[in-house]
Amino acid sequence: MTMQQLYLVVPMVPLLASIVVGLWGGAMPRAAAHRITILAVAISFVASIFIYRDVMAGNSFNGDLYVWAMTGGVRMAIGFLIDPLTAIMLIVVTFVSLMVHVYTIGYMADDDGYARFFSYICLFTFSMLMLVMSNNFLQLFFGWEAVGLVSYLLIGFWFKRPTAIYANLKAFLANRVGDFGFILGIGLVLAYFGSMDYAEVFAKAPSIAPATVGLWGAAQWSVLTVTCICLFIGAMGKSAQVPLHVWLPDSMEGPTPISALIHAATMVTAGIFMVARMSPLFEYSDTALSMITIIGATGALFLGILGMVQTDIKRVVAYSTLSQLGYMTVALGVSAYSMGIFHLMTHAFFKALLFLGAGSVIIALHHDQDLRNMGGLRKYMPVTYWTMLVGSLALCGIPPFAGFFSKDAILEATHLSVIPGRGYAAFAVTAGVFVTAFYTFRMMFMAFHGAPRFGHAAHEHGDHDAGPPKESPWVVTVPLVLLAIPSIYTGWMYIEPMLVGDFFGKSIFVLPEHQVLAGFRAHWHGITAFMLHGVMSLPFWLALAGIASAWYLYLVNPALPARIAAMAGPLTTVLLNNYYFDRFNEWFFAGGSRRIGKLFSNVGDGKIIEGIVNGSAHLVGWWGRMLRQLQSGYVYHYAFTMIIGLFAMLTWWVIV
Amino acid sequence: MAPYLSLAIWVPILAGVAVLVLGRDRDAGTARWIALAGALAGFLVTLPLYTQFDLTTSSMQFVERSEWIPYFDIYYHLGVDGISVLLVLLNSFTTLLVVWASWESIKVRVAQYMAAFLVMSGFLNGAFIAQDAILFYVFFEAMLIPMYLIIGIWGGERRVYAAIKFFLYTLLGSLLMLVAFLYLYQKSGSFALADWYELPLSLQTQVLIFIAFFAAFAVKVPMWPVHTWLPDAHPEAPTGGSVVLAAITLKIGAYGFVRFVLPILPDASHYLSGFIITLSLIAIVYIGFVAIVQPDMKRLIAYSSISHMGFVTLGFFLFSVQGSEGALAQMLSHGFVSAAMFLWVGVLYDRMHTHLIADFGGVANTMPKFAAFVMLFSMANAGLPGTSGFVGEFLVILAAVKFNFWIGLVAAISLILGAAYTLWMYKRVLYGEVANARVAALTDLNRREFWLLATLAAAVLFMGIWPKPFIDVMHVSVVDLLAHVAKSKL
């Protein structure tokens, strides 16, 4: 098998499995549905490993599969670009997807839509793989929208629940707002570069950089700034950046496996991947980079703060995802693209782990997700507890867990950057460390430590099986363990090749004046020194302070949080209402669209246009009645209008 | 070479006559089978137009020309090029689907119903391939009659109002066109379109003729603000009527702009392009908002059609290859997607005799296969990549951004609005708990319905995944048309 055929195997085998299970899943035994899809994703994963090794050996590939359309001299094709950036994404996507597939056997065991679920997540894997393997803007957009579609289908998987079908519509529309910007960005690329192919576009970027476009009045905008901002709006939708982040917390309505796969590890990182892929364009626009930095930093801190007041275990993790996506975005904004991708990778492992762990707790408690009904689960669910602890330590950035390396590198990059907004970003990501540690361990303490509160809730729910919670079956715990391993080691293993070495090669481009990584490299004295330095600097102590505060507030003095919340009064209300984003969107966008629609429909169409039309019709009707004596039935209209026509014609003749 | 174009017109018309003569009200079965055979034959005779089509030339192919009314220089003159050939195929394909779709749902006057569609199909083909203006006019007007009957006889409660409104609206528009035809004849001494393409005309004359043509074609498309007949016609029309109306009849209007307005009046087209672009953008955005609040599924899809047709008129008046090819792709795709949308509403209507959104809820519980198809078609309606609905919108938006960033921006709003009105409808009709006892009693698709929707699903996906075969057919004709339009006639 040649490498090209292997490239084709990676996305196509999951697609095939998805189609087979999607069409005939109802007719096959339940086990067949998961065996087929798991085998397919496993094949994909193994193929990805081979591709990764091939790429590490210095090979790359850029070629088209087929021509989608030729129009106006532009070749729009479907094709693959295989380079280090793609290779690392392939590993992350197929590995997490494989873990989630196995986990689903346990999580969805009793669900009626078993085969449908496997078909969807397999389709998702295909879409995401096509997205990261693309060598052109068209296919990128294909994958971009396809992952959005599957996300929509999966958030609404339990389509009888009103909250689920509200959340999936909201998610799709918020994503579409992003795609609206994205398609304009693609349009600008095509207009100014005359190509959809990455290689051709990137090659032309330096020559387009000085070009300007007049959009409004006399002001001239840099073409690349406008293009990059449009493209980034797409990333804001997909990667849930302020203010398009609103769909992500609600997406928790979907089954937990997809929260792990789609809404933590892969789809939401598509925007991060895209900006890194487009680094040859974004590098030429300081304005766009600055905007990215500020938006990312805002999300990193302020959306993290919302995680501190959530009571639903999945929503805590969801807000933490929003905050971590902010960190990645800040890394992109300060031109530390490889750090963004590095954090994307470590985050994929530990965040998938945390979600799947939360899911394990949810199974044990018979689908109760409220942290207030948990407590003391540690001794009932040891595997879940210890693996989640690994994930939590990684998320908080405690050395030597993976998150420490990727997060500390981003913190350092904000100090090395020269981009406007870096000061704000440095503050936000540093303060964010405390916030992260606080909400993470608040969740851990509330769920696993202290006195058990779950028996009461199970009774309230009228649950017949009110026995003590049990550890989840092996199909659930094995993926947890397998995700805990990379959450421990990928940090120290990959920081040196990815950030210090030349791992990404030509797939990421940075201008000399944005060389944040050069500064990072200059300070690099090996992993031990990096860890020692980390332990002695502020962020580490902020993380410890966060953990300690959570410990004090939720284990030592559990009555205190309520008193603080009462004291903070309005602030608490603002936080509990998610800064009123949802309320505003519901009123302004959803309600506003309906009001405009009603206005146009009733007044515009109904009164004005129909008024004129029916007015003329009455006039015609009057004539019609006059002529009804001559003709009957529908024929009279025809005859009548022919007479009018003849009359008009003759009039024209006479005048002209 | 067989006279394929004549066959494309006369096979369905004669089949329609045969159904009328042979079909009896008491023996609906015979009428159905004759109609199906006729529609199939009508489809098969158009296939050679594609298989034997020469992709390298923009001149008319399969040309037939003979005298018809020599005294007025009127010829029976037929021909197809890359712009019309796919529309002919789409029309014959849709007729086949409609006959198949109406198999059980029409129970009264079956023979007449089937005959009306077959005759209609012949007339529509005639309009797409006529190369003589009077021949075009005859077909253009004649098609009103079967459609008028379809709505007026087999329609809903307000069918008479809807039918008359449809008839008058479209007829009044076309009268001005006839006047323009006669003027052009007087100037050129010919009714051949090819002669009119070369006819020099002053800008003032061009603008006047433009207005006359606009009155005829804009109503058919329909463009804002002459669109209000469509949302009234659809809810009253039977399923088949809605399918043909949306999939084919609207295309005649857009086709008129490419075949008549652009090449005969290039200077007026450039001069008034801002006007058409503005109306197109209003159609895309204004109508998108109107669609959101519609309580009736068929009205909603009707408004969605108007919004989608806005991309067609927008695409043509950007005067770029991508814009025009996007517009033509949008015409084809809208043929598939709107047909599918009205067919699935028909499936529900056959069972529950309503198309009000409020009467439904949780249909996915009782009709899972149906729900899967509707999801696919809804996504195509929202322009999701991988479906045909994406191709045209994407190309037109790209062309619009190139033309002017702000025009592209306004057009791209449809990405949001299209998803909003389509998926909100999906949510209310298919998702949720079973809303009432009638929904609980629904049965999933039968075999006929399944394969009907599956056929359209295949078309929608094929065009979305690989539109090249479609675009290659139109390419040379589009490039030549644009070259012609770029030349002034003053």
C-alpha cells in the first residue's frame, strides 16, 4: 500500500462504517454497530500512526483527490495536505475518537438510538479528518460545516427533550454566524489571490500584504486584515470565542461522549487549527493578531470565572473548555502558533478525560449531574477518581502533568510578545490560572470528597435502584486510564521537539518580528530547569492558592460559599446569568428576527404589496364583471387580457 | 439524428392526450400506468441531449428549423445550449417524479390530473428550447393553462383565489413582453433570437424593452416585490403542482433573463444591474426574515424559494463566470431541493391533511426514516456543503464578494437566515415529544415514498459532492454569453 492510499484510508474507512451502520444499524445486533465503527476508527488510528512516522521521517504530501468544479479559471478540488501539523491532528483526532467510541459502549448501553449514535460519531470522525487533511479552502469549509452538522445532530440526539433541541438549534445558528464571516473570508481570498489552494495562496501572501481595499468612505483597509478578521469570525463560532461562545455550555445537553469528543477535544479546536494553518496569512496582519489576542484573553479569564459558580458537573468542564480555548487563542494571537497546537493536543487528552470521568460519575448516579447531589464518591469509584485527579492536575498546570508545560509556555509567550493587547492578555491568562485551579478542585471536592449527598437525591428522583454508586464497567474505565497516560507524559515528552525544536517545519510560518518562540528558545535550559522555574514563579502559586481556596470553601467551611455569594449580591446574579449573554441574544437576535419577520410579513407583504396588488386586481375584477357577459369560466381572463394586450400593442405602434 | 428536441416537447404532450383519451375516472389504474410510461418515455428521449452533447461549443445543438407561419417569418425553431440543456433534463426528470409521487395521493379525476402534468412538461420543454420568440411566447403562455387547472381543480380551500391570482399575475407580466417582441420584430424583420442578439439598439430603447421583459420574467422568478402570488399559490396547490411550480416554472423566469434580457439588452443590463442586484438582495434578506415567521410549511418553503431564487438573479447580474455558473447551479439545485421539500410536506399532508406547523411535533418518533430524509433536505435547503444547495450559493457569494464586499456580505446573511427558518421548522415539526394523537398514529414511509425521496437524496448528494459534470456542461455557453454581454450594442 502506498502512502497516498494510506491517506485515503484515514477518512474513508470511518465514512464507510458510518454509512453502513447508519443505513442498516437498525437491522443488525447492537454489538455489530459498535464493532464495525470501532474497528474502522482503530484502522484510522493505526494508519495515522504510520503517517505520523512517515512525516517525522521528513516526508510530506500535497495533492488533489478529484476536481470538485472548475469555474472562471479557478480550480476547486478535494485534496490532502500531509505535513507535521496535519499528522499531529490526525493522531489526536483518531485517538480521542477511538477512546470515545469504546467508552460509548458503556455510556449508551441502554439507549434506543445505539446504532444511530455510533453512526454519527463515526461520521464526525470522518468530517474532522477531512477538515484537518485539507489542502484548500473549499474542503476546509466542507469539513467545517460537516462537523457543525454532526454536532447539531448529536446535541439534539435525545430529540424528545425540549432543552436538547433548543440547544442544538442555538449551536447551529451560532456556528452559522461564524461561518458567515468565514465564507466572506474565503471570498476575499479567492478575489485577491485567485486560488483556493493553500500552497498557492500562502505563496502569494507577501505580495498581497501591502494591498488595501476601500470598504467605507476614504479609509483604506489592508486586504489581509479584512480577510483574516473574516476568517477568524469563523473560528470564533467553531472554537466558541466571545461573543459566539454561547452555544457551548448548552451543548452539554448532548450525551457525554460527544461532549468529550466534539465539544472539548476536536471540533472546538478546529478554529485553533485553522488559524495555525493560515499562519502565513495572519502573520501579515498585526491588527487581526491583536484582535485575536484580546478576544482569546477575555474568554480565558471571564468565561473561566463562570465555571466557579456552576452546579452541573458537565457545565463546569464546559466553561473550563471555553477558558482553555481562550488560552489557545491567545497563543495564536501572540504568534506562538505551535504553542497553541501544543496546548490543543494536551488539552484534548486531559479534557476528554475529564468529560469522560464526569460521564462515569453521571452513570453511577443514574444521570444526575448536579454537584450538590454528589460528594464522597472517591471510595466508590476509585478508578474514576484517580484518573480525573490526573486530568484535574493537568488542567491546573501542576508539574509534571501535561497541562503545566503547554500552559506555562503560553504564559511566557504573552510576556515575550510585542503585539498590542499583550499586557491585557498576560494579566488575563495569569489570573486565569487561579480561576482554573479553583473551579477544577471545587468540582473534584464537591464530587469525590466530603460527606455523601447522593442517596437523598436518588430517593427524590424515585429511583428504584438506590444502592451505593458503583464503579463503571471496564469499557468506561479503560478509556479513562488510556487518556490519563498521555495527560501525564505528553507535556515533558513533546515540549522540547514542538516548541524548541523544529517539529512543525514549514507548516507554520512566523515573521521575524513576531518571533516569540525564539525568545522562548533562548531561555530554554532543558525540562528540569523549565519545571524548577515554573515551581518558583507566580502561576504555580496561584494554582496552589486556587486549590487551597477550593479546599477551604468546600471541605473545611462549606457554609461559607453561600455567604460570600449573598454578600457579592449583584455580582453573583451576573455570573449565574452568564453575563446576560443568553438573555440578550434571546431578546435581541431570536426575538428581533421574529419581530422583523412579522413586520415584513404582515406590513411589508401583507399590507403594502398585497394592498397594491389587490387594488389593481379589484380594478381588473371590475372590468372582468363588465366582460363576464361575453365569456364564462377561466377563458374570459385569457380573452380579456388578450384584448388588453392587443390594445396596448396597437397603442405602442401608434406612439412609436 | 433523431429529432430529440421535438420528442422532448411532443412525447409528453401526446402521452398526456393519450391519458385523457384512454383513462377513465373509474379506472384510475390505467391512467396512472399510461402516465408513468409517458413520463418515462419523455425522460428517456431527453437523455441523448446529455450523452450526445458537445461540451466544446456554445452554439445551439440538436437544431430543428422549419417554417411555421411564413407570412410573419415565424419558425418552428428549436435548439439547446449549455444553459438550457440541463433545465430540459431537470424538467423531464421532475415530471417523472411527480407522476410517481401522485400515484396514490390523487384520487379524483386521475386521468386529467396526470394529463395536465404531462402536457405541462411538454410546454415547459418547449419554452426552454424555442429559438423563435413567438414559439417561446406560445409555450410560455400555454403552460399557464395546465398549472391553472392543477391549482384550480385539485387544490385546497382557497384554490380558486390562488389560481386566479397566479394566472393574472403571470399573464399581465407577459403581455408587455409580447409587445416588446413585436417591436423587436418590427426593427429586425425576424423573430429569431439569434438575430435579436446582433440587433443594435439605443440605450433608451433597451431600457424600455428591459422593463417589458422584466415585467414578464421577474413575476415568474419571482423577484421581490412581485412575489406575493407564490406564497398564496403553493399552500393551495396539490403536492405535484407545488413541485413543478417550484422546481421548473420559476426557472422559466430566470431562464428568460439569461436567454432574452442579457444577450438582447447588454447595455441596459449593465445600466440596470444595480437595480436587479438590489432587488435580489432584498429577496435574499427580507424574504428570509418573512420565512422565519410563517405558520404554514408550504408558505415557508415558498418564501424560502423566493429567497433562493434571489441568488439566481444576483448571480446573473454580477457578469462573472462564477456568478453565472453559480446562478445556473442554484437553478438546478433548487429544482431538486424544492421538489424534495414539497414532496416531504406532501407525505405528511397525505396522512394528516394539514400543513400547518402547529399541527405537528415529534414526527421523528413515529417516522424515523422520514425524519432522516427531511434532515438531509433541510440541510440542503440551508445550503450545507456536500449537498447541491451549497454549490450555487457558494459560487454566487464568492462572485459577489469579488464584485463588491458589501454585496457579498448581505448575500451571505442567507447562511444564517436559511438555517434559522429551515431548522426551526424542522425542530417544531419533527423533534420533540409526540404532539398529539394524530402524530402518534402516523406510519413511516411506504416503499414508493421511500424510493421517491431516496432518488432526490441521491441527486442532492451527487451534485453536492461532485458538481463538475453539471458545471462543465454550462461552462462554454456561459463564457460566450458573458463575452457577448460585454460588447456594447449602442
